[in-house]
Amino acid sequence: MKKRALLSVSDKSGILQFAIELEKLGYELLSTGGTMKHLVDNGVAVTAVDEITGFPEILEGRVKTLHPKIHGGLLAIQDKASHIEQMNDYGIQPIDIVCVNLYPFKDTITKPGVTTEEAIENIDIGGPTMLRAAAKNHAYVTVLVDSVDYAEVLVELQQNSETTFTTRRRLAAKVFRHTAAYEALIANYLTQITGEEFPEQVTHTYELKQSLRYGENPHQQAAFYGRPLGSDFSIASAKQLHGKELSYNNIQDANAALQIIKEFKEPAAVAVKHMNPCGVGTAASIDEAFNRAYEADSTSIFGGIVALNREVDISTSQALANIFLEIIIAPSYTEEALEILTKKKNIRLLTIAFEQHKKDLWNTVSVEGGLLMQHPDTVGFDDANIQVVTERQPTEEELRALKLGWAVVKHVKSNAIVVSNEQMTLGVGAGQMNRVGAANIALAQAGKRAKGAALASDAFFPMDDTVEAAAQAGITAIIQPGGSVKDEDSIKKANEYGITMVFTGVRHFKH
């Protein structure tokens, strides 16, 4: 009996040559719709599926392969007597190869102005059903969902007249990953349009972006995956222009830098080390913004990541080239800037589509045995319920300094304190087990620059010792959420030193 292959693909890459080679190997080719027309127009002999089923395509093509003569041929245990007998009784022949890929649901829902009706029509039914049936029966059926696998299958068929069980099982696993990802996109799309935030089950799908040399440490294996419909303003969507491959730690740090740079509309530069900002600067020009970020902590920036929200020009590139950096992220680079920076062999230069700043709906964090989900922390200074709780009101200069510090502190690992003026950070205290400890680090780093500066805290002061430390360093303005049972002690201490203190009513913990 002649072997059969069923070919029905939306993505026709490589399908013609695959079909020609199968025909040479003596396969009868079955097909439908556009795939059949494509093959026939190119001189390949094809049997229409409706010739096999004796039943025409109906409901505008919604039903064409859902038939026992197709699925019996896919699911039959080919060496089982009872199955062979039933196949003979009903005139069913085995199908040995299935090559199917699915309606482009992802491409459809990303089109501008797409309607729900259009999205629904691009939910494939027959394709996943055939794929899952063939994959279940991979002991007998070779199933392909990706054109990159055509060549390997052809080599095995040409050499051995059949594929190996190992290959069939590997391809079956790939099919189930593919259909699971496809169903996850559909489920998430429908869940989103119905407005259900925390459904009883949630399935995320990711696509391999890059195999990494190692993880956080050399003894850990790692890979980088991206969400198919994730934020455009992300490392997963970045374009690398130059330099070594990104490492696990590079990706983490670069992501942290991007989250901070999102906070600023004016020209800004952010330097990050170990996922915490070591320097943030703003100015009327991007080169001056970077100079301020560098001056904020000229030691810690060494070997760090820098994100800028304006095109890198020649003067900025000259400043960047003078220090050792792992990564530079920007919306674009002038030709002169690229010429300067690409002289450094290993530095990674990335571009991000800043104008397409689409936020992810969720932040996810894995824990052993589970997943945490939450809305991103997008509350900024202008969204907070700002209250001046001290006797002295902040000056305009102090208000700008408080605003900058508040924008940065929410991206610093808690407990977090940031000392800043209106143009740049001056000291950062990150990840301490008590708040006054974080304040002491930030104030020590700021040194004499703390005099007349602002101090931002990601959470309330449990006692007045942080205000005391700030006053001793010369801080004149403080911003914090408030909400402690001992708020009055901190307010009293601030008034004692003539410090203006602002409550926001918003906490910015970052664990």
C-alpha cells in the first residue's frame, strides 16, 4: 500500500520542495485549500481531502478534515489486528506523515483595528485536532509543525524509508508545545477582552530568544525566552547592533535600567549595577544627563549598564567610550557615535523602540512550585496624593528634587533610600534590612552633596531615626509614603530641623 502524507499549512515556507521530495519517495499527497492549490500550480500531484472523505468542505471551510477517514488514518494502531479490521471495514487507509501549521492567530490579533470577529475566525480547529491526533500516535505517524524539521525528516526517509521513533517522539513533543502555546494565546486574548484578572487557571507561553552561556553563575545553565505579545519596550524586543551576546545578568540589569528610564520624559540617563541604579541624571541634553549619571557614582558605574532615552550623539558616545560598560541602551545612535563605540569590541549596543512604549499588563515572578502575578507599579509622583505634613512647604527646587528621588526609589531594592537634587541622584541605599541602614549608606555616598538635597524613602519611617540622620547630613526635604503609627515623631523631628516633608500615601516596595 502506498504511503500517505497530509500537507495543510498556513505558512508555506519550504512546503513545495518538501512535497516534491515526498512524491519522489512514492508518497501519495493529500491536501486542502490553499496548500493544495499551491502544490498543484507547481506541478505536484495532490489528492484532495474531500476525495478521501467523500464529503465536501462545508461552513465556509470550517469543516474539512474533521472526518473518520482522516482521523481514523491518523489514530489507528497500525499493527493491531482489531484496528486493521475496522479500517478495512470502513475503507480507511493509514496516514504516515502529517505536515500542518495553524491559522495565524497571533498575527491577526496584532493587526491595527482587528475586530473580535476576525480574531475568532482565525482560531484553527481542524489543524490542532490533526496535529494532536498525529502526535498522540507518534509510534506510527511522523508529525511536523515547523519547516525547520523538513530536511531532517527527508534525510531519514531517504536513508531508511522511515523516520526513527526518537525523531517521531521529539517532533510529537514539539507539536504539543506548539498547540499549547497556540491555545494559551487564544485563552489569554479571550480572558483579556472579558476583563477577568485572576482566572482559575493561567497559562503563559514564551518563545526561545537565546541560549545563554550560563546563568547568574557559571555552574548554572540558562536560556532567555520572550513573550510572543510582550511589551515592545523591553529587552526581549531589543535589537542588538554590536558586541558579545547578552548574558543572564546582562539581561536582568538591562531590564532594570529600562524600568527606570521609563519614568522620565526629559533627557535622562540611568546607570545600573546588580539591578539597582547607581546613578540617574537628567538635563536639557542627553550628553549632560549622562555626565550627571556618571558623576552620581563614578565608581559603581564601572562595568555597569547605561540606558538613555535620546539618540546617542557624538559627544555622548565619547563620554561613554571613556569608561568600561557592559551595555548601552538607547532609541538610536548617530553614525559617528556608532563609529566611536564599535571600536570597543565587546560592548553591547542595543536599540529599543521608545516610541512604542507598550506596558505589560502583569509582572510575574517565579517561586519554587508556583508563580506570583501582580499589576506593574506604575504609580508616579503625579498620581500620588501629595501632602506636605510639616510646617515648612517645599521650594520649587526641592519639589523637583523630591520628584526625581521618588521616581528612582521605587526601582531600588527595599529597604531603599535615594538622595537627590533636582538633576541627579547623589546617593543610593539599597536592599538593607532596616531603613536607617539604607539611609546611612545613601547619605554616606552623597557626602557633602547631601547638604540642601532631598531624601526619598520607598516606605514609611518606623521611627524618627532616619529623619535625624538626614538632618545631620544636611538634607532639607524628605518624601515618603507615611502611614506609620509613629508618623508624628518623624514630623516633629523634621519640624525641629526645618525640614519639609511630603507624604505620598503610596508605598514602593521592591523585593
